Amino acid sequence: MKKKRISGDTKILLVLFFILLVCFGVIAFLFYKFFYAGAGETKYGDRLEGIENYKLSATLQEDINSIYENNKAINTVKVETQGKIIYITVDFKESVKVDSAKSEAIKALDKIGEENLKFYDVQFILTYSGEQENNNFPVFGAKSAKSLKVVWMVSK
């Protein structure tokens, strides 16, 4: 019985086909890794590691609202927590100076607690919904967990 020999052209085609299959396999693996790997994890990954040691009060919204309940210039106060960021929105119904608005907003930091302020970032949004014209608002403030200072930005 004679053995069939594979011609040179056929060998080259088989090698090229094998290389093509390997390339498709690598592309499929990279596609999976880039788009699907880690899909079951939380959106924060490991960035919230240790958050269980810094519990915020379940009544944080009410605690912060209690600071402002006697202030007639403030319309509403809203507190939201997302991950390691606490968002505090203070809406003023009366025209106030920006410096007064800033000092009122900073009072909320006392209710968060000194230890929690070393872990959480705090974002302030000060708005105005009164009748009078006031071009000083909105005012944005940010306090990093790594800093004791609130940095303010007034939009104009």
C-alpha cells in the first residue's frame, strides 16, 4: 500500500489554518475577558473595602435635617450615600450670601462624625429656588476623606 504524501502547498495551508484558529481563540478569550469577566462583581469592585467599619447612622437624613429645621432660609435638605460618597443638597428659598450658605452647609459634617469623615468623601450642592434673582447659585463643595478642608466652587 502506498502512503499518500501531502504536498507542500497543502502543508502551508494547514499551518496557516492552524495559526488562524489560534488567533480566533486568542481574540475570543480577550473579548470574554474585556467584556464579561467580573460581570458578577459589584460596580465598586474592591473600592469599598473596610466600609463595614464605618457605619453611617440609619437616621443620617433626619439628623442633618434637624440642624436646619429652624432655619427659615432653607427650603429642603437631601442626603444620599453612594459607595464612599455622601451627597448633601441644600436648597435655599431665601436669598443668602454665598459665605452664609457655605457655613450653613458645613454644619452637616458634625452629624456625619469625625471618624466617618476620614473614610467618606462629602459632596455639597447648594441651590436656590427663591423668587428673587440670585446668580450666585449653584455652589458646589467637596471634602475629601484625606482632607479636613471643604473646597468650594461657585458657578457663574
